[in-house]
Amino acid sequence: MSDAVIRREEFGDVVVLHITTTSIDAVSATAIEAACVNMRPITVLDFADVAFINSAGISALLKFVVSARKSGFKLFATHVSLHHQKIFKMVEMSRFMPSIEDQDLATYR
């Protein structure tokens, strides 16, 4: 399942997890979390292909993001639509997983 939902790209202390599903629900959020088992100090979730995140997906993502942050990992989100940015702010997910732009991410490569 996680292979269908995540494409992993690693360089140095950074791992970029490209979410390849267009919709995130509790099942795909669990697959994203499973793909993060071997996290790097900096983990970036790429939402470029994501068009829809339901409330169960938001809830599961938020639990994972808060837990990873408490474990000392830095998480960032990239390519988040304006709509999802608003939702991330409302549920305070952006506090634990701020957005990062491609040019800023390039400095880690």
C-alpha cells in the first residue's frame, strides 16, 4: 500500500516523501506515516498531487506530524494548495509542519 501512496527521495539529512495519491483519507494517511518509519532529521511531505484531504486524513496527518515533531524531527510541507494551507492553519498543522519552497529545499541538496 505505501508504495502506491509515497515515492521517496533521499539526500543527506533530508527525505522528501512525494504523496502520489490525489486524495488523503485515514488509510492513505496511515500509509504516509508507515513510509516515515525511516525518517531523516528533516522530512518534507510533497502535496503536489493532492487535491482532496478529508477530515479523517487531516486528523491522522496531524497526529503523525505532532508525534514526529515531539520525537525531534523537523517536518515541512511543500506544494500545498491555498485551500489546504488554510485548513493546515486552522488545525494548527502548519505550526508543526510549516511550508517550505523549492528554492529553500534546494539548499539542502
